[in-house]
Amino acid sequence: MKEKLWAGRFSKASNQIADDFNSSIHVDSRMYRQDITGSLAHAAMLTAQGILAQQDYEQIVSGLEGILQDLDSGVLTIDPQAEDIHMFVEAELTQRIGDAGKRLHTARSRNDQVALDLRLYLRDAVREIRIQLDHLIAAVLEQAKANTDAIMPGYTHLQRAQPVTFAHHLLAYAMMFTRDVARLSDAVKRMNLCPLGSCALAGTTYDTDRMLTAKTLGFDGITLNSIDGVSDRDFCVELLSAMSVIMMHLSRFSEEIVLWSSWEFKFVELDDSFTTGSSIMPQKKNPDMAELVRGKTGRVYGDLMGTLTMLKGLPLAYNKDMQEDKEAIFDAVDTVHHCLEVFVPMVESMTALKDNMYAAAQKGFINATDLADYLVKQGMPFRSAYKIVGQLVAKCIREGRVLEDLPLEEYRALSPLFGPELYQTIDLHTCVEKRISAGGTGMASVQVQIDYITHFLAQEESKE
């Protein structure tokens, strides 16, 4: 086993059980590219400041680039016995180029190094999740555009409430996902400060140029307090929070897909390739992908709560507890990525069953509010209109009829304000189309929403 880079202080080797418990290589090895990228920038800064000789710099660059190439190609594998990815890379570099490799760690610590690697890794991860969210928004948009004429019952309390279009309902999720993109963007703004150069906690006696390192690595600036630079994990908490909200939105959508694809609703048909069958019941077509997304939401919530709990009692600055941040944040990133990976094509291939939606909308008296509004426009106070329509609904329920079936004389028995035009008023297409308020389910409003999402996606594409 290679000697530990911090072994000078100790007179005996650490216990193997303690080594295994302390090691994070099985988690942080995925950051090898970010670790090497950060080291290249650090070496360039040291050289520019005259701290590192040009010859040593050239050897370090050649060595690091070789390690990166070998790791990418699989020629080199990461030693599972290494304590962490930082020490693995440094040990491998020193083995390849000798003493020059030992000079790389000048004016930095693993404390600021891991803080840098994590920010770089998460910045890249957020970019990928944003692209996936854009693809999901695009899939929802296409479904909405194809279903602007599909009338379905809108629900409150999971009870049929008022008629809406399927497009309008879907666009509610599109709006949620645009906010998710905005939250990710905001999280990156606060994440995108470079901690490298904070060293262990107090900075360094070397004349470093932290802004040069930050600029090289694409950061907006540097962390202004070195203690905060190594101990801050707010960016992890904020990103975990944003990802928890993404999962909450996916879970709500999943729940509706589960309901819509059941025989009780039958509003949508999921493509066979995104469903499973039963080992004993041959008729079953289960929405397992949606159910799994719904289930995995709790996993991401747990990652958020675990990180908050880990951080809540820590004194400044770095503590080993903070090694636990990566397992949680990486699990959340992976979970969100995999859920979006399956969710996008599931939505793209989903078929809306418009006739079933319309049939359901015809039941449940979801045009009752429109009937009350009709009386109000004839001059009746809303509360009086509300009571009369409630009486009509109760009558229909007792007699097994719907509002459209009642003859005009039965309406006029309760109010002379009813006229023959009421039947057009309570037609479902009329109920939908006359909701002209901004954000409503009327065709013009839905088109505004479609245009908004289309513009949003165009702006997102321009940022890539």
C-alpha cells in the first residue's frame, strides 16, 4: 500500500478498519475530471505568480493530462485503497513525474480542493439536468399543442369541478418545470464562486492570485472569506432543495398519470414500452415508471434532510462530517437524472383519449358554475344564483338526469330569468371557450401560454 501523503506526523500505521471507514474514494472518485481540471488551473496560477518553476509546471501539466487521458480510456483505474480522489491523483502524479508532483499542493489544502471539485462537478450536473428539463417542457408543450380541443373535467379535492382542456392542464406542469429551471439557474449563481486558495481555513502566506484561478475555471468570482470558502455547503443544500422541488413536481405529474391510465379514468394510454405486466394477472398494464418516479421522490427529500441535519451542529471550519455531503448530493443528482431520463419519452409517447375525457366531463355537473354565472349576468346576486343552481343539481341527482336534460319550464319554475339560451351557455365547449381571463382555459389564453413556453424554450436553446 502506498504511504499516505500525511504520514509524517504519525509513528504507526492507521488501523485498516479505520482506513476503510475514513475513505471516500468510492464516492468522490467520480470527480476525477474536476479534480484534475482544478489542479491544472492551480498549477498555472502558481507559475504565473512565480511560485512554481516553468519546468515543474510543464511536467505537472503533462502528468495530469496523461492521468486524465488514461482514466478516460480505462488504461488507469482508480485505486480503491486510496483515501480520496485528491490523494489518488497527487500520488499517481508524483509516481509519474517525481518531485515536481509534490510541488503541486503548494498554497492549497484538500479542504479548499474538495470544495472546488464539488462546485465544478455540480455546475456540470446542473447543466445536464437543465437540458433534461428543457426536453421535458418541450414534450409537455407538444402534448398540449395536440390537445387544445380535448375537454376534460378539472378537479379540486379530486372531485369534478369545472371543464378545462387537457392542454390547459398539461401546461400547468410546463409552468412548474420552467420555475425548476429558474431555481437551478439561481442556485448556480451562488455556487459559481471559487473557493480554491482558501487553503485549510486561513489562506496562505504565498502571493497567490485567486481571481486568476477563478477566471481560468469559469467562476464569476472568489469566496471572500477563507473560513466560509472551505466550510460552506449552502450550495449543496440549495441544489438539493431545488431538486426536491423538481421531484415533487414529477411526483404530482406521476400521480395524475397513474390515475389517468387506470380503468376508472382512462384519460391516457401509456406506451407499452413504458409499462409492465403482472406475473399472475394477464390483463394488467402497470404504470411502473410513473410509480417509481413517485417513489424515488422520498429518496431525494431524504438526501436534503440528511445534509441539513449533518450541517446543523458543525463549528467552523472544515469537519470530517462534511464528507457525507457528496454521497447525498450525488445520489440526488443521479436520481433526478434517471427520473427525467425515463419521464421525457414516457410523456412524449403518451396518448390522450379525448372521447373518454369528454364523456367524464359531461358528468358531475361541472357546468354548474356557468349556469350560476348566467343568472348573475341577468341581474341576480351571485349567492341567490348559487342557491338556485344548487337546487337544480340536487333535483338532477335525485332523478338521475343532468342539467342539459332539464326542460326549460323546470328551470323557469325556479326563476323567470332563465331563457332558451341557457343551453348554449352550459354546453361544455362554451364553458371552456368563454373563460377569457388571462391564464384561464379559453383557447386564446391557452395559446398565450403555449407561446410563453415556446419562447422560454427558445431562450433556453440560445444559452446552450
